[in-house]
Amino acid sequence: MHLELTRVVQGSGRLGVLRGLSRTRPHHSLETPGCLLYTHLGSVPHLTQDTLHTLKDLPSVTQVTLSDIAEHQEVLESFKEGFRKFAGLHDTVLYCSLHDPAALCPAGYTTNKTVSVWGSGGRMELTVTKFMSLQKCTQPDWYTSMADGETWQVNTTRKRVRKSVDRTLAHLDECLLLHHKLPELEEVSVFGVVEGGDIVDERLRSARETAKRPVVGFCLDGFQTGFMEPSVRAQLIAAVTEELPEDKPRLLPGVGRPDEVLACVEAGVDVFEGFFPFQVTERGCALCFRFDVTPDPESAGRAPPAVLELNKEEEVVRNGNVNRDDQTQMTPFEINLKDKRYEDDFGPLVKGCGCYSCQNHQRAYLHHLLVTNELLAGVLLMIHNTSHYLGFFKALRAALASDQLELLKRRVMEAGGRESD
Amino acid sequence: MAAPMQCGVETQSSESSMSLKKALTAVSPLTLRIVAECPVTKARACELALPHCTVSTPVFMPVGTQGTLKGITVDQLESLGCQICLGNTYHLGMRPGPELIEKANGLHGFMNWKRNLLTDSGGFQMVSLVELSEVTEEGVRFKSPYDGKEILLSPEKSVSIQNSLGSDIMMQLDDVVSSTVSGPRVEEAMHRSIRWLDRCIAANKNPDKQNLFAIIQGGLNAELRRACLEEMTKRDVPGFAIGGLSGGEEKDDFWRMVTLSTDHLPREKPRYLMGVGYAVDLVVCVALGCDMFDCVFPTRTARFGSALVPWGSVQVKHKQYAKDFQPIDPDCQCPTCKRHSRAYLHALFKSDTAAMHHITIHNISYQLSLMRSVRQSIVEGRFPQFIQTFMRRMFLSRDQYPSWAVDALASVNITLE
Ligand SMILES: [Zn+2]
Ligand SMILES: [Zn+2]
């Protein structure tokens, strides 16, 4: 795997193409900044292959998590042909991560030798041996090595942070050792995990040490939404990426909000997990923020749109109210279709959107499906939200290419979604 | 996901073929062309031309209670070959309400379904779902479960809501009595249903666009059924439903009432057997002369992981399928079976609702292809052999054949081998 950078602007992100994602699928590539396809056990939530493929330009990389897969190890072992084939996925690159970015992960279950994941049947403890035997039966194209990312709680001590860096490096070495002994993983690439909480020198140590190992890319862990103040995160990410080789991709788990994605791209991140549209769908909302940077004659005469009150939000975080539950709350980038105002709104979710849902259905219908608890609501919202989110990433790359990132940022911050037209 | 455009083609062929075409009243937006009749049983294969497309019968109609079919998009439903599905007047009348649906250009526009819709009268749901309902000559009086307001569902109101929904086939409001009740209440309900039919016919604002079907009542009493049939068939309605069955009565009583009804129904009008959807019931009742069926069972059971197959069902959530890497039915051509194994679906049930959608698609596909095969065999004159093969596949041995099915089939000259 290698990253071809077409444009790097210090402090405002890198534009590139990730090639050689998979030795068995040499023509697949991922444009960066980009996002992965988020799934539950290989299925995009709510969608079948038919409904998924109404979407164009899907990410070429599908993410699966060990929290979903671990409980099916025995099944995959008797299947023998890897998870991709097991899940009926044919033409996609498979990336396997440890945790599900949209699920809560309780603290207090990490030891020197183990980490825990939570599946439908509860907690499962993974040693490096178990972790690698899971990779062996999953046969992804790439995976992140086992890591101790438990540095996000308030009052995490420097000692605990140091331990997390040490353990994660030790896990990586052990993973690599086992990896090279397994012929099944000969074609598989490893991402190293950078830890270090909010302590700069631990972050730098973790980055430098990980970069010395034979990894194809880096997973910057511990920066998940709600873990730390966004400005601290941006500074830390910028410091970390300074230490990392230019030609290797940097993946940021657990960050999905468009405003945060923009800030983290500026700090040097290339790849995000695509879970945000799922979270929006689960609360019955539709993404509707704007990301067009070409001037729109229709809105030219309007009053300047309200700007997000970011300060208020930062305050919440500073008060120590760091809570991953916050991820279930509505963001300014979406509209709540359960709201009675949409009851007789016969417009599409987003005017001009080309997705299946917007081309075929109206807000009033979605409102009805949500108030009657119908399963189709999740299907149609997931299609639209995924489409909208992928459109945002495309616009982000276009803005990087044409030096319009500042304009895009302003556009995204407009509370355009609050308008019901 | 392009759907086969059978609709237009079949309409044309029905126009060009004059042989068996029977004209109904000039205004009725429905034409039934009998394509073939089984020489042994009472089964028939027809082309039922309705305002949105032609329906090949015998047909199973999936139920989309709230204006949606359980997680399936209208494109998916169309590509499975569905030509007609149901909406429930009671539910849709409550939420979002007839005014809103009318503004959305009817239920077709609201759910963006391009093919035919059939709506029930709302009476059945009212009696079965709402505890505080009272039936008088005026209609069914009940308290709204949403705001507690007292509402009267009269024949006029039911038709008015169905006019707003704009369905291709509307059902009359009937006085529904449980099929396990007997005595004077059944007789009263039968007579009242006839009076309500007349009120429904008079109330239909769109007789040129919407077909109103009568519902034969009379419980399990042959005399009452016959009387109801005699009265209702005097009315020039575009079609008839056989009602008041499939509610927990003995199967022996059930099939006798079905066959008695089809004996007295006019040949040139469609017969709709309400609430029937188990594969064996479908095959037997086609043999008894029914054309249309509906049931929530295939889609409801799908959500519990039960996949319908020619030999019964596969309970995908059961442990035994965890390592079963074959499709639900290796011979099934549905999108689910073409891509996914029992083992994957088994695992996915623990992770995502998409697992239910996969089974729902398979089950709808099963029902629709079963009816297509039934139809094909009638057209090709081999329906009796089809029944033999179907029964052999469905049951392990002859002694497991349900006796009611054996008797019912014997009544139409089929002796099961
Ligand atoms: Zn859309
Ligand atoms: Zn199937």
C-alpha cells in the first residue's frame, strides 16, 4: 500500500490517492481525504446489496470490526475462505478494526496482555494470540494491530498514558511476529496504532516508535469525539503527523462530524471511518448541511446564515463532561424528520440530492415512517445520509485541489440544515 | 434494479385476444380475462386489468400496512414482480390521515408505488385491534387509540377514506364477526353487510377509477353464506371477496365455505380470499377457484428469521444454521439466496436489521414465485400434477398430509398419491 500525494499544504491538509490497497484487487484505490464504508458485520446498517448499490461512488474499502466478528470465529474457521466471501462481499477491500466506532466501549477491562471487545453476546477478551487467530480467519486486506486505547477518561495519569503507549508497542511487535509466521496473512498489511492520550511527548514517542516498525499506515487512536477538546486534538494530531512518514496514510477512528473532519484533515489526517451517517440515521435525522463551494445564485440574496456556536460546545467539553453518549445527540448538520413541521412537507430530504431516497420520496413520507416506527425509515435515511456524507468528502477533496478549503469550512458551518425549504 | 415491464405487454395481449374476454359494466375500471381453466379442478388463470397495471392471477398480495412493506423499497418490491399490494385503511386513516394522503396524490403518490393497491375497509382492524368498539347499524364506533376521541367508521366514511387513498380496489365495510361465533349474531352481521354494501356502492365517488369489492359473509353457516351470495351477486360490483374466514375456525369448515362461495360466484369476476397466505392453503384454495390472496404471515414471520421454502421453513436464527454455508433455498432466484448463506444471515441477525430485510425479500419472492408456478401449471394444463409434486415436497410422507387438504382436493377431483 502506498499513498500518492498530489497536493500538500502545510496546515491545511493533504490530497492524495491510496493505491495498492489489496494485492488481490490491485486496481482498487481510495482517494484521500476519504472515508471507509461503515458496516455491521459486513452489511451497511439497514441496507441490502440492492439498496446499497443505488449509491454511486461507494468507498472501495469496507470496514469490519472484531467486536462484530469475534463471536463468529468458529464459524469463520470452518468456512475457511475469509470474511469477505462469508459476508457475500465480492468486490471490496476489507479493513478490520478492533472496535466499532459507533458503539460504547466501557473502560476498565484492559490488562497487560489483553484488550476487550463487546459483541452481541457481551464482552470478549482478546490476547495477541487470539487477536491474530481472528485476523487469520477474517483474512482482511489490512487491519490495525491490537492496542490499549484506554486513555480517554478524565484524570488519566501520565503513568497510565505511558503504559498505554508501551503496551500498544508491545502488542504491535507481537502481532508482527505472529503475522509473519502465518502464511494466510502474507498478503495482508498492518496499520500501527499511535496512542499517548493528551500528552504531547507520549504522543511523539508513540508515533516515532510505531514508525520504526514495518507498518503500512497509522491509526491515530484516542482522539475520538468527546475524548478531548477539539483544539487540543488538532494540535496533538498536527504534532503527531509531523513525526510520521509522508507517504503512509493516517487513519483517525471515531471522528465523523463534518466540522471535526475538516479540522482533522487540516491537521494531517487522510482516512476517516464512515460511521457518522449511521448515527444520524439512528436518531431519525437526515443530513442536510451544505458543502457546495460554487456560488449559488439562489441563496445570494439571503441574509447571512447563522454560524455554529462552537464556543458553547467547547465549554461542555472543558467542564469535564466528556461523554461518548454525546454522539447520540443531534448535530447542527441534520434535520429531525420526526418533527411535526415535516408532516406535510412534500419536498425531498435535500433539494437537488440525487440519492434514491430523495429521488423517490418526500419528507412527509419519511416523517410518517418514523412516527409509525417503520423499518423503511432506517433504509431510506441510511441511503440519503451515506450519499450526503460521501458527497461531502468529494467536495472536501475538490476544495483541497482548488484551494477553497476556507470557503468550504464556512459553508459547512452555516446552519443550513435548519432551514426547512 | 429495472423491473420487468410485464404490465404494458400483458394489457396489450389481453386486448388482442378476444376469445374469452368478458366485458363488465362499461364504467368498471377492471377487466378480467380468463386465460385458462383447469379441466380437473376449479382453478383458473386470469389477466386482471386494473388502473395501474395488469395482474396475473392467481396472485398473492403482500401487505404493506402503513404504506410501506416492512423495510423493502418500492423498487425492490417491483423487481420481485409484485403487481399489487395492500394498504390498511384503519392504520392509514389514523396516521397520516386521509387529508394528507390526498394531498400527496393518494397512497400511490405518498409511498411512490407505481402499480396497483388494494385497501381494506378498516372494519376488521377496528374489531380486532380496538377494544372499545361497538357495532350498530350506523357503523363501527370506537375510541381512537391515539387521542381517545370517539370515531364512527360508517360505510360512507370507510369508502370516503379509501377514495382519498385512491386504491385500485376498495373493500366494502362489512360487519365482521369472529368465525368461531355462531347463532343470530352471524345472521345479523350477514344482513347488515349486505345493507352496508349498498351504502358503500352509493358512497363511492370514483367508480370510474376505483373498484369496490363486496365481501361475502355468513360465518360457517352454509345457508347464510348462500343467502349472502345470492343477494350480493345481484349487485353489479367488479369483484367479490370471501370474508369471515381464516380467523381460527376448523380447516374443515374453512374449505367448505370457500368452495361453496366459489360455486356461487360469477365466473367472469375476480374472487379474493381474504387473509389466506400459507403455501398449502394457497394451492388448495386456487384449486377451489380463488384468484387473489393476502396475508401478513410471510412478511411477519420473516422478521423472526423464518424463511419459507418448498419443504416448509428454515428458522435461520436456530443454532443448526450457524455453520450452514448454503443459501436458504439453493433453487431460489431471489437476491438474498443468490448472495448470502444461511450461516451469514444467522450471524447478521445478531448485528443488524438488514438480516430481516433479506428474509422478507426471500419470503415475498417465495410467495410470488409459488403463485407464478401455480399459474404456469394451470396455463399448461398440468395443475393436478403440480399439486401432487407440491404436496410431496412440502410433506415428508403422505400420512402427514393435512386431512382437510386431502378432502378439499378430493372435492375437486384430485386424489393425492
Ligand atoms: Zn438524498
Ligand atoms: Zn431466496
